Amino acid sequence: MEKIEIIEIDGQNDEAIEMAFYAFYPSPGDVDTIKKMKPYFKDDTSLILYEDDKPVSAIICKPIPQNVRGIIIPMCGLQNVATDPEARRKGYSKKLMHKSFEHMKKKDYVFSTLYPFKESYYEGFGYISFPQVKTAIFSPKQITGLLKEDLPGEVERLSFADGFEIYEKFLKEVQNSLHGMGMKHTTEIIRYKENSKEWVAIAKSENRIVGVMTYRITGFWKEIKVRDFFYSNSLGKFLLLQFLAIHADQVNEIHLINIKPDESPETWINDTFWGEKGKIISREWVPSCMGRIIQVGKMSGMQVGEGEISVKVTDEYCEWNNRTFNFKSNDGILEVTEKEETDCELSIQGLSALIYGCYTLDDFEFKGWGNLSLEHKIKLIKLFPKLKPFLHADF
């Protein structure tokens, strides 16, 4: 019988990187290039499972503060869940997931997110899927009408290194008002500053920054790939779109890669998505991210609606959540306490879906997340109005 041991290591170590490289990269390949990035990930934690003293499975735990209903709260992103092929089908990833929940509680994380290889697998661990991020593809010729507009502002183009501080500061301002948005720790963000091959376009009006966009050009008469497209008001949005329109005789297509689920780019400018070059698709390179609550009792302080209700929570993997919690709004601020009396019951998936705000409560019964009465549904949606989370951080 194999001897199994799980070791917790600060940062990303070579063993975890090698397993992730085999699982997620072309292989064999240049894993040493990835290993050189380790200093940027010093705030991460590697959980390594050893079988008879040989490393065979790993998970990376990544600190990513996240906005959940108006407050920035500790969140742990799980990355590179990987097992060597010789050790698969032995339940090692499941053992590591158990260990990761213990780690997250010890480090006082309140939420967790991940990008799944299979959504149903991670739903079994309490995670629920977010709405898919969209990519908008269109010809810059379709928006050249903006060039006739005399907008009260201008756009400055900088290298990513030169514009990094402005970029990071603006994103932190956006995060304060954007539900679901997570940002990586500063050490990892600096990696972009030192290695990114992107431009930063900064929209300004009256010496105030109203929009930031990062992008790269793939070649003459090819595409502009826009990774970040953030703005504080409509002027910022149209200043950035006008800047993209200037490239109509240089590139064939614009790709806005990370359009938030609540955005409707087809309403921005008429005719933009007419013809074969215009389309809005789900982001292709990765499935929707997923999230779950790690510590229900640590959610006080969120911005909520009105009312009060007590919920008995069932959580197979975080047993400290298996109790009844009372959720009460005090002038729009959530107060979470333990209580003996129960109004209704929800699985951790159901409660996570309710807090992140992206599900219809009528669906819960069909998903096995809870059987709610109409009265309880009304109370819950009044206390936790629907929202569409946007994680932003990819890992």
C-alpha cells in the first residue's frame, strides 16, 4: 500500500510547476522558462501530494482579494490542479481539495474561485459557475463614424511598463465598485510590468482618467487584441472606441476579449456587428470561472438589500459551515450570526450561487441545492438581489 503525504510549501516549487506544465502546456516543452517566473509567485502556496516519497499531484493556492457585494474580501484562487498520468484515478486530486479547504480556513480566506477543467467535477466540491465572459469581434471600419465626433478628452498611448502605475491604480478603483472582481497580489502584477508586450491606452478628460485599455497588435492587416477594457463613464468608453477606430486602415479586426457578462456591446454603436466580421462569442480559451464560499460566518459587511432570514447550510467539505446562520440587513449592510431556529435549508452551492447573485432561485430545486418555498425565495432575493459577477483575474 502506498504511503501518502501532503506537504505545504511557500511559493510555487519546481515539482508543482512540472506537473502543471505536463497537464496544461504542449509537452515535452520548455518548462524552465516557466520556472524562471517563480519569484513573481512567492505569495502563493503549493500543496504537493507525495506517493511513496515521489511528488505526483499538486494544487497552487493563490491570494486574490475580491469584491463581493461591495466589499474587498480575502479570496483564494486555486490554480494548476494536476496529477501525473501514472498516479491518476486514485483520488489524489480529491485529497488535495480537502487539504486546500483546510489551508484556506487557516489563512482566513472567505471565498475561493478557480477555472475548471470540468465544471461538474468542481460543483461536487461546492463551486458554482459564473456567467461566461464574452469576446466582441468587429471590423474597425464599422466604428469610423466616431472619428467625426469631437469628444471632450484625449487618449494617451504608453508602453505597459510606462503606464503600469496608472493601469494598476485605475483597476483598483474599478474593483471597488465591480462585484466579483479579483486582482492578483502586487508581486504577481509586477510580472506584467516587467514582461508584458502590450500597449496601455489611457482615456483622459479634464486631467481625469476615465478609461484604460491594454492591447497588442498581431500584425499589419491582422488584429488588435484588447485584454482589458475598463471605463468609469460613457465618455471613457467612447474615447477608447474612437482610438480603436483610428486603426481602420491598419488592422482587419478588433477583439475585445474580456467583455463583462452584463455588457451589451451590440448596443454601443449601430451596425458594428453587421456582416461576417461582427460577432459576440463566449470566450474560447477557458470555461467560465467558478466560485464558492469558504467561511459563511465571515461574510458580514457586504452591501445587501432588506430583510432577515435564517438558513441551515450543508457543506460536505467545509464542515465548519454545517450550521444555521442568520442573515440580517442593518441599513443595507449584512450581519451574519449563528442561530438555532431555521427558516430554510441550502447547500453550500445554493448559498454561493445566492451570494454571487447569478442564478434564478427557481432552479435550485432542479440542481439539488435547496427546496425553497415562495415566501423564502421572496425573502432571499430581497436580501440578496441578483448580480452578475466578473472575476477579471485569470490564473
